[in-house]
Amino acid sequence: MEAYCVKCREKREVKDGQAEYNAVGTPVTRGICSVCGTKMYRMGRTTAHEGIPKPVIIPKKVIRKGKLVIVESPAKAKTVGRFLGEDYTVKASVGHVRDLLRSQLSVDIENNFRPKYRVPNDKREVVKELKELAGKVEQIYLATDPDREGEAIAWHLVESAEIDPKLTQRVVFHEITNEAVADAFSHPREIDMDLVNAQQARRILDRLVGYGISPILWAKVRGRLSAGRVQSVALRLIVERDREIDAFIPDEYWTIAADLVPEGGKTSYIAKLSKIDGDDPQFQNEAEVMPVVADMEKAQYIVNNIKRGQRRRRPLAPFITSSMQQEASRRFGYTSRRTMRIAQQLYEGINIGNGGETGLITYIRTDSTHIAAPAVNEARSFIEERYGKDFLPDTPPGTRLDQLQPRKRMKPFGLQLYYSNRKQSKNFSHVTNTACINSFGNDSSLLK
């Protein structure tokens, strides 16, 4: 039998080999190097182990104590940890802990599109720490974000850190307040595999499309660009629209309107020419228009009737993710990435001078404009108290679409907190006025 000799730095024949089992019950062979006499050690079962009784290993009883909560970001961990207290250990996964391999397609097309996941090198220490902590506590709560991606991250945590599913529960909250967190932990559930599989399908489709398209971008445009299911379809729509514009044949047409001011009046009224001898006017060039204009300039006009009315202006819908990004770009020139980064900070919590981090808005990734009843009541009470009943309608406005949307829209919360702190803390006033993108004003207008 040969084994590696650390002194000779090569394999040598084992002299006086003795078969035995080590402390954890693994068969090993101990001996000395036949050349230099250095002690040698080789693992593995041999024929010499036959007849040697295997020791009974009594596993150490692990005493589990405490509760572990895993969130996605350190800022969120700090805010949630302040609400839960000392009985809970709150740790952050710092985003995804497992993903498809970058060096290959990582999708087995022939085997029902089975993905091949890997823990990145920069996340191995995080996974190792979470695995060690999960082995010592009596309960693990996965409090990642309340969307498909957050659900998938929770599942990847269980898989990569080898967390016992029997000790694991999923908690979801749409706003990081003491009440919302307490309510979420009083109603835990299991991981929703339908949401997980939906996110997996989305990620696999991204890889299948992008893995073939991205190299084209690298060759034709520049390196380090990526394309996937969204960019490729969007590019197709842009190209088709551009081709329609190129193929469009412009058709010249003219209209005539008169700016009328009654005698003794100051208000002008615009009257559009709608009939000539009972027929609709059709002017295709300036030569056809000018004779009519010359004739109309000599005419006298009588205003027989002026209709007056009121137009009701309905409030804008609450922010969804896309409308928030558009408004931030229009008002402040923010990129989508910057807007989402600021909004994520407002969701996870910032220090506003009240003793710790405080969440200021609900979860920011949503396409729903539905307003929950408690939020409506809070806003109505605030408007009535601060501005009076004249600014409060009998019933809050809404649409039929709101009733069909089960998900919650994005909103700020704690209106009283907002106005009581905005003058006390410059940091709070700056962040809410600049980064919240006037969402308080947008939301309050909904109720008018």
C-alpha cells in the first residue's frame, strides 16, 4: 500500500501498516514511510479492516437555542432586529446566494430544462456563516422581500445552507414597521414553490435568450453588455416602429381657425371652420387655403352662443414601480437604478432621529394601484385633521381595476411621523422631499 509522505513529498510504500477506525468511524491505515520513517496516514477501507469491529459513534446532542431571521440587506437586518429584540438573531444574505454558472449555459435543455446552480465565491463565507447559525437555533425565519425573487432567494438559502425545512418558516411584510413585522411573525407560512418556480422559469428564460444574444452585442457594440427576454423583445418593437416611420408617406392638410373677440369684451374665442357650403373643407396645399382665408378676413362674424361648463380633474393613480421611475426621471433626472436604490433605502429604513432606522414606504416593486383600507383611513383622517373637511370627499376615489388587484400598491406610511419629524431632522426632510419624489402629495391627491 502506498501513501503520501510529507517529508519525501511523494508517494511511498507504507511500512508496518495498521488498519483501524478514527474517532468519527472512518476506516484508516497508519504506518511509517519505508524510506525515511516518517509517520504516514491513509484513509479508506482495505481487506485488513475485515473482522475489526467498527466503533459505535454516539453523535453529540446539539442544544438548539434562539431564533434566526434571514433578510436580504444589512440595513434591513438592522431595522428588523431593532423591532424583534434580543431573542432573535437577524442576519443578511446580501442578495442572492446561488445562481446559474456564468461559464456555461447551466440549463439542461434535454432534461426538462433543469437548472444547474452554484454558490459564487464571494457568497461562500455568507452561506457558511448562515449554515453554522442555522445549526444552533431552534427556529429559522426567512424574511426576504415579498415578491417572486424574494421567495426564490428564501428557497436558495434553504438549499445552499442546508437548512432543516422542518425548522424553517417564511414571513412576509410589505412595510418595515413594528406592527407590520409583528403581524408577519404571528402568521408564518411555508415557502411558496409556485412563486419559486415562476422565478426559476424567468431566470432560465433569461439565460436561454441572453446566452445567445449577448455575444452578438459584444461583437457589434461593445463588451460587457447583456441582453435577455426583455431587451430583445423591446429592440424588436423599436425596430418595427422605426420601419413603420420610414415607410410612412406624409399627407399634407390644412385647417382654418378664427380668433374672435366680441365688441367690448376682453376674452377671445377660437372658432374652427367646419363647413363650406354645407361640405367639409379639405385643403391639401397653401394655394387652396389662401383664397378662403382672404374671403374670411373680409367677413363679419356673430357669436350666437357660448357654452360654459366645469371639467373635473381626477387625481393621478398611486405610484407603481414604473410610474415612480418615470416621475423621478422627469422631475430630478434620476436614472432608474438611482431611483430604485433610494426607494430601497426608504423601504429598508433610515435614521430620522428617533432612536434607530425607520422604514418610510411600503415595498417598492409592484404593479398594483390598490389601496388597502387602513391606508385610506389613515390618509383621510390626516387630511381632515390638517386641512379640513372641505378637502375630503364623501368617498375615496377608486376604479374597478383596484378591486381586481390583490397586491398592495406602493405608499408612504406614518403621515403624522412625517410632519412631526420633517422640521426636527434635516436629514429626514432632505430624504423624504428629494428621494420620496413627492409621493406624499401624490398619494393625498388620490383621496380628493
